Amino acid sequence: MAARLLSAGHPVFGWNRTPERMRPLIVRGLTPCASPREVADRADTVLTMVWDSQALLAVSDPADGLLAGFTPRHVLVDLSTVEPAVSSELAERVRSRGADMLDCPVSGSLDAAEAGTLVLFAGGPLSALRRVRPVLDRLGRAVVHLGEANGAGLTMKLAVNLQVAIQSIAWGEAMVVAEQAGISRTDATEAMLASVIASPMLHYRAPFLLAEPPEVWASAEQLRKDVRYALEAAGRPLGAGTLAQRLLDEICSAGEGGREAAQLMRHVADGRGTADATGVGT
């Protein structure tokens, strides 16, 4: 996403907890900063994308954090997938500095980020969204505003990622049925991707069941975090979601959390972890 902004001619100032990750962008014109606060000092529109709620607070709270540098000229656009309640509380603190905040998580993976075809789910003031829309339009093919309340975009993203997990389980179980009849995993993948059940997510992730990509697009650990947040947001038991959480817990406990999230499909297709599924959520 930073590369797309640079290629569009935007001046981009960056900070990362792992500085070497910025090196390819520095070559392309990114100006490195020593702290999140320096980013805020140098840019009116501040984009964050971090692992979880704790990471978002870690880049916001300290003396050299984002909040310390915010003024009425700033809009914070958090692209992370974090807990809606944490995001809403942070938005109140951002507003106390005179600035605005949008929660704006993205739907799509590495290929969509590179191509600028992400879908962004925005929660927060429409006036703030209008200010940063030229930047967001460079990152995605659609920006859906889900309301003035901060946290609405995140809630939608969690609902989507819960479906990613559930579809992955269904794909793995369908593969069991096909292979039981002697249909190869390759042929079953081709047939199902040509059928009515093939979502955009399945089109890019299902082939990873046949061969993992050289670079993890989104990890099983990330998906587990998102499913956990989704179940918390639901406020009541969800059968399929609870099963997804249990299977992802198994995958991560086995030391496979760093593998591509398609590991959930593989876990089910290979017949691991499917016992005692009956009655989940009852």
C-alpha cells in the first residue's frame, strides 16, 4: 500500500517496529521516521496497520506515539483488524486532541493490496472520510462507509473474516467427500472453483491447499485472532465460529500458526481435528 502511494506521487513518511522492512520503500522514495510521533509531525493523513489491539495502542500511547503529535489538521486512518471497542476508545482520545479517526480495515490479501483492488470498510465521521478519500481510492476499488460510529468498519471486517474461516472449513470437508470417491485434490479444486460456491477468497486461497505460496499472505495465527475478535463482538455463542476457533487453536498449538491461513483447509481436508465437532455451540 505504501508503494502504491509512492507511485502515485504522494510524499510518504514511514515508521516500522522492524526498520529493515522499510528498506525497499526507502529506495522508492519513502522518508523514514524515528518514531510514530515524527510521522504525525510530518503528515496530515496518518495510516496505521498493525497486528492487534495491543500493537495499535503501543504505537499510539507513548510520549513518542501518534497521539502526542496529533492536532486538528490530522486524520488517523487505522487499517488494522483490531477490537471495535478498543478502536472506539482510541477514537475518543484522538478527538480530544482535535483530530479525527476512521477505522478502515481492508478486505483482500497481498494481490489486492499490490493491485489497489482492496475493499475498505470505513467507520467514523463522513467528513473525515471525505478528507482522506483521494488517498484511500489509491488503495482500493471500493470504500464502504458503514456509519458515523467508530468501530462499525471493524465489526464488518470481523464478520467477513469469520466467513473466511467458515468457508475454509467447508472447503476442507468438501475435499474429504471428493477424495473419498477417488477424485484428486487437484481435480476437485478445479471443479469447485468453476462452480457457484467459489468466492473471490476461495479463488486465491484454495490453490494454496495444493501448494503453499512462497510468502504468507495472511497467517493462520492472524485468522485465529480475527475469529476470536468476531466471536467476542457477536455477544452470543456461534456454532460454526466456535468450531473455527477450536480448529485454529489446534493449528497454532501444533506450531503451524505462522503458515498461510489455508492451513485451516488442509487441517480439515487431511482429517485432523474434526472429531467432536457435533454439538459445538449448543
